[in-house]
Amino acid sequence: MSTTAQILANRENSKLSTGPRTAEGKAVSSANACTHGFSAADPVLPTEDRNRFNALLEQNKSEWTPETTHQEFLVNQMAGAQWKLARLERMEVDMLAALDDPTKAFTEKETAAGFTKLERYRAALERTYHRCVRELRASRKEQKEANSTEMAVKKYNKLIEHLVQHGLDTFLYEPTVEDMDRILAEKAANDNS
């Protein structure tokens, strides 16, 4: 049990160590526990080139062209997973190169544990990437269906408006899709002439 003198001394000492105060110091201390960065929110380690990551992110945005905030989030997650997977592969190659006998990756308990841990991270990162791809595709499909439904409603409303304007009895005549297309094409041709 601590004595009263020790408690008072600890209180005085704690006043002197308040942690980092500058932005640079806080940035450095925030990465203190970071060893490999596979679980980090920011995919780029301080030793890595952020410009290269940003280029990868822009490639993903160019390829997937996110249209909503949710789609943008998914593309960012995909780029982060890709970046971390590339790091993992570099680490794996370095670990294998450091071994004098590659079979030690399977036969020595400690060495095999390191490779097993890498495999767990690889599986998690690949799941993240593929889940984001599935969600992005589903989001696009949903958006496309909503847009096509909206277009069909607009097309139908134009047709009804045309039928009403020309005095056709809409209750006796049920137009087919082909009729709707023909009538709208005729209307567009008449409007342009």
C-alpha cells in the first residue's frame, strides 16, 4: 500500500507529464501502438507514401464512379483494404526472405504463428473488399431500378397527358408499351417540326 508521501509525490509528478501538447507530438503519440496497421482506421502508415495511396483511391473512384455518400464510403473502404493487402504481401515476402529455410514457416511454431496471423488479416481484408464490392453493386442496382421506375412513370404520365389533350377516352383504350413508344415518338416528331 502506498504511503501518504508517495501519493503526494505521484500527484506532483503527474502535473509534469501531461502528454504531448503540439499537433506534431500528438500525431506521433497517436501511432505509438501501431505495429502493422492492419486494424488502423487510416490505411497509410507514417512510413508509407500518402500520395501513392491517394493515387490508388483516385483510380478506384474513377473505376467505380461513386454517386452517393454511401458509395463513396464503400470505395474508400475498398481502397484501404487494397492498400493494406499490398502491405501484407510485402511483409510476407520479407518474412519468407528472412528465413534460411522456407519450410520453417510451417515447421517452427513461432514462425508459423506469424504467418498464420498474416493469413487471418488477409482473410479479413479480402472479406472487407469483397463485401464493399457487393454492397456497391447492390446500391447501384437499387439506384438504377429507382431511376428506371421514375423514367417509366414520367413516360406513362406524358402518354396520359397526350391522350387527354387529344380527346381520346383513356378508359376505353389501354395502350401497350409499343403504343406508348409510338405515340411518344409521334409527339416528339410533331414537337420538333
